[in-house]
Amino acid sequence: MKEMKMPAIEVENTPTLKTEYQRLTVIIPTLNEANTIGKLLDDLVQRYPGINVIVADDDSTDGTRQEVLVRARVYPRIRLLWRKGKMPGLAASVLDALNLVSTDYFALMDGDLQHPPETIEKLLRALTRGYAVAVGRRVRYGLPPHRYLVSKVGTLMGRLRLWWTDSARCSDCGGGYFAGRTDLFLKVLRTHAECFELQGYKVLFEFLKQLPGHTSVAEIAYEFGWRSLGESKLSARIMLRYVRSLFR
Ligand SMILES: Nc1nc2c(ncn2[C@@H]2O[C@H](COP(=O)(O)OP(=O)(O)OP(=O)(O)O)[C@@H](O)[C@H]2O)c(=O)[nH]1
Ligand SMILES: [Mg+2]
């Protein structure tokens, strides 16, 4: 799994060709995000003609799937993965969706509008320029002080872990907004499936742990918005899962 060594830098401001959007699949895990998922999907397909989207829904009960299906009928590049009867979990949902991706690149973003859709273009641009991974780096946090602190400490611990094992690195390894080369990530998934914390939230961290230190990683700054609609699914149990994954 040899990757060219490239420094983690901001990607310059040249627009991505419109035809490049069809090379990307955006994975959106959802659990009861009916208030926001429709708006997010509308924004993505309007902004990025030709883009592919997979919504990986863990049997939501609030009409999330209906919001997706209404749009999928009009825009067939939107697909719904209904995980009914499967072991629930954010990471498990993302990995299931990743197995369905057939485009060169994929991106992961939340379905609650905390991740700004305009950043997708910069993530994609980094990949088409040759980076293996493009990571969104939060520069503002839509989080209350205690959550901000927990997030910062968690990210610092994650960075130490990645440095200690000479794994792939970036400054915001605890974020959930990133993109990557599909073949590389599928290879990691197929060779290290048993290592993933399937009910955890830190999918990026799980992958970085398995990628070698010389992997080329670009960092793209973005403002992590406040959750204005719907409810947070993050719990103390999920945070503990992350602590466990630091030592695995
Ligand atoms: N499929 C699936 N999606 C999930 C699950 N838990 C959370 N999600 C989705 O994953 C994304 C991130 O979850 P959030 O609850 O927003 O987590 P967060 O952004 O860290 O927390 P807040 O800042 O409080 O919103 C959202 O799109 C959720 O709907 C799950 O168990 N399964
Ligand atoms: Mg959120």
C-alpha cells in the first residue's frame, strides 16, 4: 500500500471541472434526520451536477427514508441503503455504503447540515490532484464548551496514537467530514475489517490507523456548524468506544 508522500497543505483555489463530480459518491449516514436530509440532498445535486449519493439509514422512524426516496425518484444518482435488521451503528453504516461505491472517490458527511456542502468541491479537488485522503479540518466548532473540550482532547489523543504507530496523520483526525480514494479505502476495509469499531463515530480515525505514515493527506478548513434541527445521537457510550479504539 505505497502512497506518494505529500505535505498536508491547503488546496489552491482553482475550480473543479463539472465532469469531475460524477467521479464522487457522497456517503451520508442517517438516524432520524428527516428535518435536514432533504435540504442537504437538494443542495448537493444542485451544486454538483452528476454527483452520486448513498444515504445509509439505520431504520429511522421519523420519515428520513421518505425524504430520500422522493428525491431518488427524480434523481437516480441518489440511492438509499436501508439497513433494516442489520447491526446498527454509524461506522457500520458507512462501511456498508462504501462497499457499494463504484466511483473513483467517495466522501463522508453528516446528514444534519453541520458539514457545509461547499467544502465537497475542495475535498474532491485535493483527490483529483493526487492526494489519497482529503480531510476536513474544523476551524470553528458549533459545539457547547464542554463538547468542544471533549472533542479537542479526543483529537489530541487520536493524533498521539497515530504518531506512536506511525500511521497516516492529520491535525483533525476526530472529524467526520473527509474524502478518499475508493480503491485504497476498500483495500483497508477488506484487509482490516475486524479492527473497526462498528458502532463508533470516528470512521476517519479508524481508517487512518490502518494507513501507513507516508499516505498523502490534504487538509481543508471548514466551519463545523451548529446542529439546528433534529437531535444529537452522540452518547457517553459512543465516546467510550472511541477511547477503546485508541488502544486497539
Ligand atoms: N446510519 C446511522 N447514522 C447515524 C447513527 N448515529 C448517528 N448517525 C448519523 O451520523 C451523523 C452524525 O451524528 P450526530 O448525532 O450529528 O453526531 P455529532 O455531529 O457528533 O453530534 P451533534 O453535534 O450533537 O450533532 C448524522 O447524520 C446522524 O444522523 C447510527 O447509529 N446509524
Ligand atoms: Mg451532528
